[in-house]
Amino acid sequence: MSSEGHKTLKGRTMYIPEMCWGSAKLVAAAFGAVGIDSDVVPHSNDSTLEMGRECTSGEECYPQQVTVGDFLGVLQRGEKKAHEVAFFMPRAEGPCRFGQYTYLIRKILAQKGYGEAYVFSPTSEDNYKEMGGAATDLERRIWQALVTANTLRTFFLKTRPYEKTAGTCDRIYEEEIISFQKVLKNPAFNAKKRRELLAEALEEAVARFKQVPVHAGDFPKIGVIGEIFVRQNPFSNDDFIRKLEGHGAEAILTGIPEWVAYTRSEEQRKLRDVKRHFSKAMLTSKIRGYIQKSDEHSIRGRFHDELKGIYAEPEIESLMKLGEWYLPQYGALGEMALNAANVVHFYNQGADGVVDLSPFSCMNGIISEAVYPKISRDHDGFPVRIFYFDGTQSNLDRDIGIFMELVRNYQRKKKSAKCLS
Ligand code: SF4
């Protein structure tokens, strides 16, 4: 295992940022299976955010302030000394500031006197090389964790807006995540056995969601896209999805596996650009892609009939083609290209609108916002609205209400266009 200077993960507890609680819990279990004691950082709150703000200049991205605050919160609780703690902070090359997070976090921890804490930071390119012999097993466990958590959340969000007793779906979701942890944490199961067990556990979880007493109805379906951390993390987005549901809508949230598939397709595109079509790197990437698709097919694919149409996760290659006209993958990198493609995807699948949840001053958000009016005009006035977050929301409920008015107008137009055709 290589290290940051003299540091290693041995003897430390590693904390994972809470982007999406369920996914982070299962990723922690995956690390546990390869002998790394891991957990998710405690939920963010106003004082952790304040700590994050105090050590940043204001020019950093909001997710970075939240994450730094969460890490400092762990250390300030004092339950563990800095040399007993590690923080998981994956890195990715890309067009924005994400690549700088790790360096700044290390600097802040050192300035605060926590220089002995280890920031474990595998890159999107080295694929956990730091883990040595356990890297392949760990990478696959993490992928299975992400697919399982994402599938569970799809059923959760599909049911919660209609539940008769508030809190029922939240409870089921949390209980099921804890039960999936047991499968992912067990080092005895090989990858094939593990995915079978995860799929079976998911079937039981889905059966529980189906038994939840619900109100009849079919709410407007809203695609939720945007910056990956803010759209997934309820603290950062001011619990947007719950508020949206309060306005009588159902959210379809784009998941983390989409980003993994995107980075893989980018890796292969870059290899093709430098004429390395038949290289070892290309072969490795293709095999990894094949294995990931096969796991996804075994886990999520089991629910094909229930998760088709608007709930389906499109193949990344066909998804990216949808946005080519607006922000092509070959010119615009990262989430902005995914955002444009997803708006068209949700329109094609019959959604009633799309919201983009992005951090204030996020480069991806700003560029996406610039093309949304054109995409909307080209698609029958499909409602698309960006919501920016920096922890100072004033009247989110009112703004969601205004957006939902647009959605209902669009629904009426959609219905009359259908009657006339
Ligand atoms: S996507 Fe936006 S918020 Fe995230 S690192 Fe890049 S610029 Fe910052």
C-alpha cells in the first residue's frame, strides 16, 4: 500500500463523505471487507458547515466547504486522535476545481493541527492502486455497493411521495441499507455470490416498499440532475427532494453509477484519441466495463419490468448522444455534458420537468444553465430550472412552487396535444 508521505491506512478508521448516505454506508462496508475499518462521516449540521466556511476563503466550491467541515467535525469530537483517522477523498481529473479538493483538505488539516490525519485519495485513473492486492476485489465491491444503493433508492423515491404515513419509506430504506451492509462486508463471498445475495436482498426490500400503504395518484415526474454531491446530499440541497414531494411531485434522481460509467467512456475516448485502440489500457478498461455491466444486469436488471422507461438507467453511450447537439462529450467535459444529455433523456421518457441542483458558482452549473433555455425551446417548452445552493437558501419552497406551476402548465399542454393528435 503506498502512502501520503509515511502514512498508511493501517490502524486507522477511514471516514467517507456523506454524498448519499445509503451509498456511503455500503462503500464503507466494502472497505470493511478488505480489512479497512470504515464509516460514514456523521450527518453535516450548521456547526460543521460553519467550521468548513471558517477555513476556506469563499472561492471554493460549496461541496468542499461541507466536506472539510464534516472532516473537522470528526476530529473535533475527539473520539479518535488524528493519527487514528483517515478520510476518503477520491480525485478525478476534469475541467473544474474537484481535482484540487484533496490538496486543500490536506493543507487545512495541517493548519488546524491535524497533520497526522491521512487523506486517502485514489484517482479516477489509478483505480485504487494504493490498495495493492486488494484493489480489484475492493473496486468490484464498491461498484456493487453503488448499484445496489442506487436501485434501492429508485424504489424508495418511487414510493415515498405516495406513502400514507410519513416516515415509513425512510425507515425501510435505512433498515435495508444496514442489512445490505452485512453482505458487502463479508469477505467470504466471492463477487458472483455477493451479487446474487444483493439481488435477493433487494427483492425483499422492494417487496416491503410494495406493501407500504399509499395514496392513489400519479404525481408529475421530475428528473433531478446537476452537480453530483449537491444533488445527492440532502443537507447541501436543503432537503430539496422532500420539499419537491411536498409540492406533489415524484423525483427521479440520477445516480452515482452514471458518473462511473461516464468516466469509463471518457477513458476509452481519450485512448482512441491517441490511437491506442488496441492497447493494454483499452483492454483493461473494456474488461472492467464488461464486468460492471454484468454486475448491474444481475442486480438492477432483476427489476427490469418495474424500472423501465423513465426509471431506466440508459447506456452511457446512447445517453451522451442525446446531448451532442447542445454540449457534445467531445467538447464539453464532465457533468455539463451529462446534464444536457439527461434533460433530453427525461423529455423523451415523458417526464414533466427537470431540476438541476448545483452549488453556487459551479462551473458546470453555469454552463448547463446557459443551454437549458435552448433545449427547452427545442422540446415543446419542457420545464428545466436550475437551483443553486450555498447554504443560505431563503425561500426554496416558494421557488419550487413557481417551478411546479410551470410543470402543471406543461402537463396541461401535453394532455391537449395528445388529444389533438
Ligand atoms: S462540479 Fe462544480 S462544485 Fe463540483 S468541483 Fe466542479 S466546479 Fe466545484
